[in-house]
Amino acid sequence: QVQLVESGGGLVQAGGSLRLSCAASGRTFSSYAMGWFRQAPGKEREFVAAIRWNGGNIYYADSVKGRFTISRDNAANTVYLQMNSLQPEDTAVYYCHTVVRGAKYWGQGTQVTVSS
């Protein structure tokens, strides 16, 4: 069983920055890829970024490339999403995600609101 708990969301002005954190339970954290997704009101959940278990492969959605950075600290069982140059279109609930032995796990989400 894996539990994911996000934190770090909030209200920020356009051009500002936030860093999201996702704390994972379980001793298998370091073995699995982790990802961030987001869901804006009235829209489907979409991929934002992902990182392999050892940080060696990182992927971003085109919409966040150059502005967002995903990283992980396996010793702390935590994955981060540094978000810079935030824009109103980044407003969404951000979710942490992983797949362990075929089972999908999601956090409860953290709200990010960017004002213009």
C-alpha cells in the first residue's frame, strides 16, 4: 500500500513561483517512477511531469517545459515540483501519482491558483 500526500499549493500572482512536495509512504518509493498531474475546472486531468526511480529520465508536458522542474529525494521519500513563471492557465489541482505493481496511486491533490 502506498499513500501520497501533497503540499505546497497556494495563491500566487502571475510570474511567481511555488514548490510542491509529495511525501510517499512505503519502503518501495525509491523503486518507482513518480509523476505530477493537474486538473483545471471543467477539464480532464493532464500530465505535467514525471521522473524515473533514479532521476535519470525526466519528462515534461510541453506547456511547462522550461518553467517547471521535477526532482526527487529517495532518502526522504519525497518528490518535488518547482514551478516558476506561473501563469493563470497553470491554475489547477495538482496531483502526485505513481504505479506500484500495476496499482495506481493518487494523492488528494493540492490547489494552485495563479492570479493575473
